[in-house]
Amino acid sequence: MAIPIQQSTTWIFGRCDSLLRCSQCKTARYCDVTCQKGAWPSHRRECKCLQSLLPRVPTDSVRLAARILFTMLGPPQDRGQELYSVEDHESHLEEMSEEKMEGLAHLSSMLQLYLQQEVKSSPPSTCLDPLSLIARVTCNCFTISDGELQEVGVGLYPSMSLLNHDCRPSCVVTFEGATLCLRATRDIQPSEELTISYIGCLAPTNQRQKQLKDQYHFLCQCHRCSTEDMDGLMLSGEEQAWSPLKEVLPRLEKLQAEGDWEAVLEGCSSLLSPAGGAVPGENVYRLRVTDLALDACINLEHWEQALAYGEATLTAYRLYHPDPHPAHAVQLMRVGKLQHFLVQLEPALNTLRQAYDIVKVTHGDQHPLTSDLSRKLEECRAEIDHA
């Protein structure tokens, strides 16, 4: 049974060239004029701050911290469902490495410079100092994503930040705009703790533990980490065969971020050629390289090749996401849409139905992604009936 818990809080959406841009700060972007007018009360103060830094643009974490500080300095607000505030969270400053502290100190300096236009004097003692605020934001903020898990911004949800991590969690987080929705992926027993995953779990135990330690300052001892139960599958094949895939991933991911899809596909294709067949499809590094190849083919409109790569990932996705999970649903949806586009109607119907069954649990009946999949299923059925 799915249990929805909704909550809204302070957030910053990322930049996108197709959106309307604020004519004053040249940074904030909006979907339309109505959206822009509605956002003005919260954007008014930061607009002056953004103008003062041009042509520099602060990081999203700095903008988010500033919005939180503006809220603290403003009149008291009804906290609604909010059970905790940002002050209730740990900064973990004493546990951070010297390198990370230097990075936070730089962000803190940027925050103070950013705030000069709107905070003329030192904030009252009831407010967090800039370094502590930045530390709390970076340790506790959520990445806001759309229905297809594309990152669109960051937000702070203080009560939801208290949920503990598990590499096989009982709940998943999805978003509708800036509203966070927590949903159980299985029945929850009385007094059972609700958990989420802080990170993507397509990595062996030592890598997951390192990422969690570096970013969230704890050593994960969940069942999956304690037993290392998936490591044999994730690292299947001979190490000398899969280590080149592991080593090249950072470079390929950098090319992906730059949008150099030709280079991404070229790099992936050479690694996934028949000569690389010694690495099983379940190997997590082969899976991640195959995913990159799928993204490249979609962006380059190489549809048949994209479908081949997509179908090659589905067994591994099913193994690594035994519970309903948004990542599995989105992968099925991408493959199903490719099958439908290439007029493979029966396979498309089966694949999209699997995606729909997962999305009903992870996103709920009313989410736009669920509606989109429902329409796609109806379209497939209609085309099969008239074939």
C-alpha cells in the first residue's frame, strides 16, 4: 500500500534556456508570465542580490541558503505540516575534511557577498551564521526532479530530511513541481521505520558507503551493505574485463553533461562491442555504460540502436530494483516508447503496462507521469485493435 505524505518548502529550480527569463537579474526563469507574477513575492529580494553579482551567478545552494535566511528574517509564518526547521539539523562541520571545509568557506563568503544588497547589518543571533547555514543546506537538501527523474532544482524539506537512509528503502521520494511526495513501496508494519535512499544504489557496497560517508557523514550498515548481497552480481565477470568500463565512466559522464553525444556514443560503442561481451549485462559498470549509450542514441535520434541498448538494460534493472522504484519505471517507459515509435506494438504494450504498474505505486494515480503512461497504453491498444 502506498502512503503519500506531501510537504512544500524553500526551493530553487535550475536554469533552462527554453523558459522566460527575469529581465532584471537575467538568472531566474519561469514557464510563463503567470508563473513569473506568482513567484515575484519570493523572488523580489533575491532579484536585487542576483543583479549585484552580475555577470557572476551564485550556486543553487547559495541561492537556497539566502532564501531560507530571508524567511528567517521575515515575519513569523504558519509552519503548517512542518515539524522541524533547518536549525534542528546537524551541520556536521566538525566531521568534515579540510578540503570540504574550504569549499564550504568559499560558499559562505559568496553567500555573504550575495546578501549585501538585502541584509545591511549582521543577522540577529537567532539566525544561523552563513557557514552553518550552508553546511546544513548541503547536507540536507533534496534534488528536485521531474517525473522522468531529470534534475530540475534543489529544495530543503526539513521534516523529510530526518528520514534515515537504507540501500533498499521502504519508501521513495517523488515530486510534483516543488511538492515532495513520500510513498511506501510495500506494506509498512506498525512501528516500522520509514526509510529512503539518499543516493542512487547502482554501485557496489564500498562505493555506496564511501559516497554516503563523504556526503552525509555516516557509515551505512543497512542489510544490503552489511551482507554485500548484491556485490557478486554487480561485479560479475572478470575484473580485467570490466575495469576499463569503470575507469572510463567519469569521462563519459563529463561528455554527457557537456551534451557531446557523438563522443559519448563513440566511447560507449567501443566498450560495448562484441569484443566486450565477456562482461555480463548484470555488471553494474556495463549497465551504466549501456545507459549512457541509450541516452546518446535518443539524443542523436538513432532509434533502433537506442532500443537495442534499452532492452539490454531491463534484466539488470529488474534485479537491482526488486521493489517498485521510479528508476525502473522510467527505464521501462523509455523502452516502451521506443518500441511504440518503431511499431513494435505488442512488446510496447507489455513494457508500458509494467511501467504503469510501478508508477501507480511510486507516483500515485494522480501524477502527470501516471496519466501520460495511461494515455500511451490506450494509444497502443487502439493501434493493435486496428492493425
